[in-house]
Amino acid sequence: LQRPEANLGRKGKRRAVPMVVPSPKIYSVLRQIHPDMRISKKAMKVMNDLVADQFEKIALEAHKMLQIHGKTTLTAREIQASVRLLLPGELAKHAVSRGTKALAMYNRAKQATAAPG
């Protein structure tokens, strides 16, 4: 995996963005589905690569949508449309449902911290 670079708003100044490794989440999902099953380091690397590859495909598709519509801001709408295009049937529906749920939880937490008192 290569690390993407983020622009800090200054010309020529860039810093590496840390990669998010989904291993702990993959492991916790495995524990929920098959509590007695284990996973080797090689298999976990394959799973990490699979997740990273899907993330990259979704981001690339969302970027294409932004270019087509002449926008510069990536929103949940573009991510949702990209997921629906790239993932098959029921998997796409489930992913969109979970994403919507996560976004709602985030917005509620954000409002709770912003509310005075």
C-alpha cells in the first residue's frame, strides 16, 4: 500500500497522510460471525488489501462523478452512488444502509457536542 499525500494549503508543502488499517475491524467482524475461527497473518493481509482496493475504487468512481458534474466537494451522495455502482445487488443495499446509519450516528454525536449545557 502506498500512502497518499495531502496538500496543506501551501505551495510545495506536502505531508504523508497515515493509512488506516482495517485489520481490527475485520477481526471483530470475524469474531461476531465465527467466534471460534482464527485468521492467519497472510489471510489478514489479503483482507486488508481487498478493503484498500475497494476503498480506492469507490473513491475513484466518486472523483469521476465530481468531474462529470463540475463539483469540487466530495459528499456522502457521491460515495453512496459509487457504492451502488461498484457493489453487486444486496451487498450494495446493505453497504448503503450501514453507511447511512453511521452518518446519522455521527451527525447526532456532532450535535450533542455542539449543544450548549
